[in-house]
Amino acid sequence: MENIKPDSNVLVEIVQTKMPFGKYKGTLVSDIPVSYLEWMHSKGFPPGKLGMMLATVYEIKTNGLTEILFKVKRVVAKKIERL
């Protein structure tokens, strides 16, 4: 079995990317309510990178790990302030 390393840049993208369509168009992917993510999960996430990001947020939120997203947001905000 090959070693697969998670890409932490995905979390950064999740807190910076806005939903491009639907009820939560314009909302950061990280801020989409779990109820909507559950609905999308039952219908099937869209293909590609957006679907992967939505599925990741779904897993984070349904497993009670939302604090991860708050921490990433804080780190990203601090980096932006330094610029």
C-alpha cells in the first residue's frame, strides 16, 4: 500500500472558495450549513475539485471537527494581514 499524504492546501482552499451555484451561492464552502451538506451527500456531490471540497467539509462537520476550519481561517487571516 502506498503512503498517501493529505494535502493541507485543500483546507486553505476550503476556507477561501465560494460556492459557485445553488442556495448558498457566494458562501464560503467552509460556511455551508451541515444540513445542506447532508442533502448534497444524499444527492451526490458534484464531480471534480468542488465536490471533493464539499465532501471534505461534510466529513469535518459531521464528525464534530469544525474547530479545524476555524483554526485554518485564523491562520489564513493572519497571513493576509501580514501582506
